[in-house]
Amino acid sequence: MKIREMYVLLGSVRNLRKKEARLREQIEDLRFSLLPSGITYDKEKVQTSPEDATLNTFARLDELEGELRQIVVKLYSARVAITNRALILPPKERQVILRYYVDCWTIARVSDELKVTDRHVFRLRENAVSMLCKIGESET
């Protein structure tokens, strides 16, 4: 596996977590709009279509929840794949990969946990990705 492909695989968890957060926020907003305080009625506006806005909101909510379920499954699969690959790494490299990519920690937080500098965390990450690529090549 090439280094670029490995970074894409590792970064997929962070990207999926962002998508998951956005979907959860949209779902929360839609659910709030269904509360009595969120529903508004305009007496001056003439209803031109027989569509029920609440029904449309429920349909959109159902659609977003389906997307969220798919994202959660992909996220879980990506986390398992990365965790399984990281098992063969030395302890510090493994911890960097798992904390940064799987747990979505910042480099600063990882460096605090390992009690090393940020620069050293970057080096550990580069070494870990190189090792994962070499192991990936030998498996194929």
C-alpha cells in the first residue's frame, strides 16, 4: 500500500467523525423543529399546496437517521481496520496512530500523553505510517 493510500485510510475515521457530528446536529435541529415551540403557523400565509410540513420533516428525519446509521457502520469498520493494523506496531507508534486517527486526538494531546514534543509525535506518526505501508506491501 502506498503512503498516500495509507493516509487516506487513516484519515477516513476523522472524516467520518465529522460527517457523523454534522448529521447528529441536523437531526437534533429537525427534532427540535417538531416540538410545539418549534412549529409556527402563519395566519396571513395562504396554504397553496396540501403538503404537510410536519410529514416532510419526519421524512427528512428518517432519511438523515438512515445516513447516520450508514456512517456509524463505516466508522466502526474503519476503526476496527486501523486498530487491527496498528497491533503490529511498536507501543509508541501504535499509541500515536490509535490516539490521533482512531480517537481523533490532537497532536498536542498525544504529545502530552506520551510526554514527548509535538515534533517527536510527527516523527512517530511518519514512522508508523511507513511501517504500516511496508507491512501492507508484504501481505499482498
